[in-house]
Amino acid sequence: MNGALIIDKPAGLTSHDAVAAARRLLRERSIGHLGTLDPAATGVLPLLVGRLTRLARFFQLRDKEYEGVVRFGWATTTYDAEGAAVGEPRPAPARAAIEAVLPEFQGVIRQIPPAYSAKKIDGKRAYQLARAGTIVEPAPVEVEITALELLDYSAPDLHLRVRCSTGTYMRSLAHDLGRRLGMGAHLSRLRRTRVGEFTLADAVTLAQLELDARQGLAAARLLPARQLLPEMPAIVAPPEAAARLLQGRAANLPEFSPARRIRIFTAGGDLLAIGARVAGSLFQPELVFPPECRNIAND
């Protein structure tokens, strides 16, 4: 069983919990997620299944979209609603004040991850140190926020839509926005609506997946290799070229592509390899998928 499964993660579950549930329902051990989603957050959690887990490194730089609610008035230790309140409550700002500072958070910015995060400090997770009472100061990171849209403001709650680079902490965005306005703020709600090419339209809830599993239909929820990594052109390898690629050798392909990297399929639609262009129509395989690694459409 090979493909991608897009989970609409519910609040209260970790990403690891969602992977464990998918393994149980699909009866497949080889499943991994493409980036964690906080337990309190909901929405798009892409999983790779079977041998296609080997494609994970090609998804590392996918941008993301969120809809979230920033609550003004007080900060928290975790920068979200799960943490303890910090500081004295203050009145929420006026809408005009918010609109005036939002542009400062667009573009390439430096952001300090929350103390309660999975960032590593001296080999340990920041949240482990914070829970042990250690003062945690994660190093600033450079991220890019390409779109920041005010959807609604009903004080003290600000509803935002955000498109950003991987590695962006929405909790830090909420916290920093409050600080810029001279008060505490935290992220009270978050829903991820897109990761790269994966959207909520592709997603299935765990409850629905369980129902499908009982009916023997869970495998039909997987997206096939043909729908993954659309930025890489798809080329069909003739038998001689396929044989060379399976041996780890470079091969000339009949369809010329100027792309640096391509997906190579068999005539039957199975993913054969990910190829890197050497020159012209000559491609060297970066990843090879033996014949038994079949596209889910053929399972």
C-alpha cells in the first residue's frame, strides 16, 4: 500500500497520535507525517504511506496556510490557550491599531520560537527544558510570511489568514503581535488549511477513515504517486531506460525536460524513480522504486 493520506487532524491529538491511528486503520507500519501540527491545532496533516515515505525529503520546503484566532489582553507561557496566563490583563486594541502594524509582520522576518516547542537546545527539546523549570531562549529563525489577511475582528479576538514558509510559528506570530501593540496576546485557535499541494479538500477525518476501514475502503483514500510532487514533470521510461534506472545507472529518456528533477513512471503508471538531470535528456536516479512498489491505483 503506497500513497499519501491527508488527515484532517482533530484538536487534542498529537501528530504522532494521528500517525498511530492511520497505521492501525490501514494496517501499514510504514507511515510518516510531513511536519508536525500542535496538539491544540486542527487541519491538514499529510502522511506518506508505504515506500513513498522515501519521498519525504522532497516536501521539506512546502509553504503552508492557516486560519487562526489571536486573543488580545494577556500572554501565556506556551503562547497559546494551553499555557498559564502571564501578566496583567489589558484592554484589547482598536482595529485601526492592528491594521497599522500588520504589514510589519509580512515578508522575511526574524522570529523567536516558543519556549514550549520542539526546537532543540543543546540536544534537548525546548519544551522538555521548559517543563523542567529551565529558562529557555531558543535562537531566532528567519521565516517568510507571504500573506497576512485580517478576516474579522471582534475584540479581543482577531481572526487571521496566513500564508507562510515552513518553520513559521503561528504562536510566536500571535505573541509578537501583542508585544508590538504593547500588551499580551496568545493564539486561541488554529486550523491549517493547506500544506503545499495538499488542502482540506483532500483531507479525511480519522472518524471517516475508521468507517472506511470497517468497509474495506480505507486504501481508496490514498492519493497516488501521480498526484504528488506536481512541480516535477512526469515522464514515462521505455523498458531499456527503466532497466538502467533500476540498476542505479543514468538513462536517456525520450521526452526532453529542462527540469532539474523529474518523476519517472513505467508505462503501467507505477512510480519507478526520481531522476536528476545530468545533461539534455540524460537523467541519474536519485531514488529508485523496485517493481513491487506499485502505485495505489493498482493495489
